[in-house]
Amino acid sequence: MELNIEPSWKSALKGEFDKDYYKKLIKFIQKEYAEKVCCPPENQIFEAFKYTPFDSVKVVILGQDPYHNAGEANGLAFSVNNGMNIPPSLRNIFKELYADIGKIQPTSGSLEHWAKQGVLLLNSTLTVGLNNPGSHQKKGWEVFTDVAISKLSENRKDLVFLLWGAYAKKKGSKIDKKKHLVLTSGHPSPMSAINGHWFGNNHFSLANKYLKELNKELILW
């Protein structure tokens, strides 16, 4: 399987690729992709690491699993391919964007333009079986992505981490809050949003406020 990762990430994560857990993970993934339909396409598994170099990360958004419906997942958390219907969680993200900064809801659910500006859209698990949510959990991806988060926390400074929902909060619990801005809220899924834990978090304007204070280029959400 091709390791389609930007060079600075390869350097940051180089110690992981020879570890037993990673070798077992890749063996499992190769077998799954050979025998079943999985998401995202194999050449997009590491898309988050391709579009957002380690040294260019400004904001980190943590997701859980890729979308498991056909044609949706593209390797970026919460993002879907152009032409696909916008999933409920992403629709609520766009609603909050409008309420927070007045951005009209896009017609495309692709968040590639965020990734290219330094927003790492990182799922905890990078693959999933078609129509089989959670099927690739606890196979090693979580260890790999935990290391990625730790490397950012330890070796970078002044990043913004957006942790949406209990799972993301737990995964990001070891981020150094003295070095980085960590914002938390409910998950944008319909159930959480209905319960009042998502809308009004103002995370997009707060992230840019922090970047502006540091004289960094703002994210064009």
C-alpha cells in the first residue's frame, strides 16, 4: 500500500512505520481492501497528511470514522467528495459557520480548501468497511493518530485544536494547553446539535481570533 504522506509528516512519524502494531495494521488494511469494498479509496487513506504538511498545520479538527456510505469519504474528516449530498453533521457545521461568521452554506461538501490552508482534518480511524461503521476500529489506527496528535502537541506551538464531542475530547486530552488553544463543544451530529451542545460554539471565529493575535494568516472558512 502506497504511503501517500507529505515528507514533513513522514519525518515526524518515521518511528511508527517499523513498529509491530503498524505492520499488523497495514497487513489488515491490505487484506480488507483486497477482499471487500472499503472507504475511502486506497489512494486517499492518508489524504489529511498529504494536504496539510506537519510544519503548516494551524488548526486541527478531530473526527472519528470516515463516512461509510459509497462515494462519500475522501480521507479528510467531515469532508465528502464533490457532487455528494452533504451529510447531517457537515450540514450542521455549515450552519454554525453561517451563524458564527456569516458564511453562506457551500454547495459542495469538500473541505479540501480548508486542508490546503493548514487545517488538519484528522479522523481517529482512517479507514472503514463500506456500510459497516466501526469495522476498522481497534486495529491500530487509533495508536497511529494518537502519535500524530502528540507530535503536533510536543513539537509545534500555538495551534488551535477543535475537539467536537466526547470522543474527540478524550482523544485530545493530553494536548498541552499551555502551548496551544484547545476549544471543545458538543459534536455537530443532529442528536448533539438538537440537545444544544453544538450551535453557538463560535469555534471558527475564535480560531481566527487566536491566529490573528499571533499574526498568522487567517483561515478562509
